[in-house]
Amino acid sequence: MLGQAEISVQDTTPKARELTRRDLILHTYNPQTERIAMYWKDASNMLIRTLGGLKRHVEKSQQELIFAMNGGMYHPDYAPVGLFIADHTMHKPVNLNRGVGNFFIQPNGVFYVNAQEQPGICLARDIHKVKNIKHATQSGPMLVINRKINPYFSDTSNYLNIRNGVGITKHGKLIFAMSRKPVTLYEFAHYFKQQRCVNALYLDGSISKTYAPRSRWVQTDGNFGIMIGVLKK
């Protein structure tokens, strides 16, 4: 009796890739020499909109922009979808509604800086517990929650995009990141987990831009609502 030939079947299920520093534009915040600010409109109530516009805006007040990226999702009129606080003034309240799109994938979160210039990331539903907020932007979804990757994400996803986000470790080390190439949400989240981030927040995708001259990556275009700037103290 002839033996049945073994049939080789190739597994074509996409597998999550492990990202390295070479795959990302990174900035680690130094609270000793830097400070964080968040921007939407200028003093004339005009939209700033681009990273180049933000650089000019910052330089008008004799300050130096070290790093910047888009900082959250917005409506067609560029108004923030969720909470936005700048210089202790709340421009938009926290949004705990349900809806469609990345912002509403649960849980979403808030990246904030308090009056003592200490950054933090929390679930949007917990932001009421944070006192003396100087700057804050709400976005979503959370990438990492209490050291675990958001269970909504799949390691077999093949939905790729340029993505940017921010993560923080137990000891307060803050990491900004934007992918150089299209990646999945799972891959992006896994990178922050690898960096021992307790929490990490997704800021946006596909439209993401970063101004990082120290990394020889200078994008000054864009068409944004909220932007995050890191300035020299």
C-alpha cells in the first residue's frame, strides 16, 4: 500500500513584527531641560494647523521648539473631539460618549501635564481624579493599559498605517514615538510595552507628522487640530 504523500500547507496568517528604534522617530522627554505645551489656536484665535506654523508661533515668543507632533483627533472644523486643556484653560470637556472610529475604541485616554510640569497618561474616565492640569489632550485608543496591550488589538491584524503616540513608564519616563513605516496598532502598542510603559496612548495615524531636528527628521507640514510641542526651558 502506497503511503499518502504529505502535503505542505504554508501558514499565510500575518504575524506581528517586532519594531526596533530604527522603525521609529523617538523622543524621550527630559524634564530637567525641557517642558511640554499643547497648542490649537494662537492668541488671535486663529488655527495654527501645521508643525511649521507651530515652530513660528513658538519662536515669536523667543522660545525654542525641540520636538513636536500632532496631538489628538479632531472634527472637520479642527475642533478637538475630546478633552483639551492649554495653559490651565479647558477648551473642550472630556468626551465619554460611544461612537465609531479609533477615538471611540475603548478605553480611550488622556495625556496630560500638571502644574508641576509632570506628565501622565490615564484612562479618560479617570481624568477627574487628576488635579491641577496645565495641559491635556484626549485621544484613543489606549495602546497599553497597566502594562498590558489593549485587548482590542490583534497580533494577526494586517491594517497598516503610519502611527504616532506617547507612553510613560512607572518611573515617569515619557516616550514620544512615530513609526517611519506603516505598522499595526498591535505592533505599535507592543513597542511601548517593550519599553516598559505602564500606559501608552495612540494619538493618530496616516496623517501623523513629527518635527524632530535632533533625529534629522523635520516635517513642517500637516493639517491638524491639536499639536504637542516640547520646548527648551
